[in-house]
Amino acid sequence: MFLWLLALGFSSACGADLPDITDRSFIHLCLREHNRARAEVRPPATDMRFMSWDADLATIARSWARRCVFEHSPSQPSQHPRFPSLGENLWVGTHPSRFSVPHAIGRWVNETVDYSYNRNHCRERQMCGHYTQVVWARSYKVGCAVHLCSSGIRGTSFQSQPGANFVCNYGPAGNVIGQRPYQTAGDACSKCDPEDTCEDRLCRNNSRDAEKSKMLSAIVEGNNSRDAEKSSGSKSSASDFVPVLVIRPVAVLGSVIAAIAVKHFYPDIFCYE
């Protein structure tokens, strides 16, 4: 009992309850933090697309996060069924139980202080590529995953301590050499696609935003199927009980009559102790 409680406490302390890629709260936070950063670029972007979730990207991110290594995944070939190239941001940290989506993405967004839009360049000896990928206007899909690496994360200073490995993948990829992450010559949304609408300074498109991956569709369809079964079960008609109320009693009665007949005509067939 003591060992079980000790293991339970260790598991809790290490953050074994890190969210799965289908966790709705996790998805909501990932999208909220990305779109908040995209809407708040200054000067306002004229072509910034709203970023929506893609379960295939999240699956790819989870696969890489489970390797527990602090390095980018191979860029080619892309494993995604629609995007030939993917962007990727990484964050790692100790004390997995303290993992927070806003904190992790916030570390990427905070790189804005080291990025010059006019020069389209990072400040010397500073990193800003995580930020520019977050606010890359043409990247409109994201999928993230976080994994508990109980034996540590290779390539970090805490290789022997439990850590949280957080990965976000983007489609299509951003950070194209020689290009700025977004356009600013005009009012917010002034260069959205013709069929888009403008919402909170972001280009929205129902068809583009509502696109579901095969994996996510399977999950939704499975849930809907189970809900339909529950619904139909609650609306059962009297005819549904015919097998129970009629057929079963007739079968039982037939079995009793057969047993009595066998015993009467063949009295030695039964053996009692």
C-alpha cells in the first residue's frame, strides 16, 4: 500500500496528467494563445489568417514529443496528408506538473522583442524564429502535443530529470527565407482572400477553418454514433420487448415440458447424487 501511494505521489508530482491531443481545453488554449498573438501584431497585419486546429498535425507533434529529445524533427519528407512542408516550434521544461500552454507559447511570443519587422531579422545573437512562425500569416493550421518524459529529455541540462516536451506543428510551414511573416501596407484584413471575413483583425473562412482531419472526423463520428445509440435506446417502443416478454417465456416452457417428457419415458437417463 505504501509503495502504491509513493508511486501515485511521484506520478502526480511529475505531471502524469498532462493533456492529450484530443483534450478540448488543451486545444482551446493552444488556439487562443496563437490567435491572440497573431491579432496583436503591430502594425496590424493586412493578411493574417485565423489559425485553426488540425488533428493530423497534433498526431505528428505527439509522435515527435514522445522521443524525448530536444531537437527539431526531420523536415522532409512531410508526414502530413495535405501539407508538403511543416513548421515546428519546441519548448521543454522541468517540473511537468507546472506545464502551462500559455506559458510555453508565451515564451515563443516574447521573442518579438528580438525581432525587427523593418529589417526582417533577429537581434544579433538572439532567437526569434519561434515568434515569426507563430505569427506567419499564411500558416493557418496548428497541432500541438505535450509529453511527459519521466527519464529526462536528451539535449537539455535536465537529461536525468522528468520533463515536459511540448511540440507544435504548423501548416503550411512559415519562416521562408527572404519573406516577412505578414504584410502591413494597409488596414487590418485589407488583403484577406476575397471569400474571407474579418474578425478581430484576422482573416476568417468557414471552409478553411472548419476543415477536419481524418483522425478528428473519426473521433467525432464515433462520439455521434455512441450518442445516437444512447438516444435510440431511450426511445424504444413496446415492440422492442417482444423477445423478452413472449419468446423467452415460450422457450423456457418448452424446455420444461421436454425435460418432463424425457424423464417420464426414459427414467434412467438422469443421475442424481
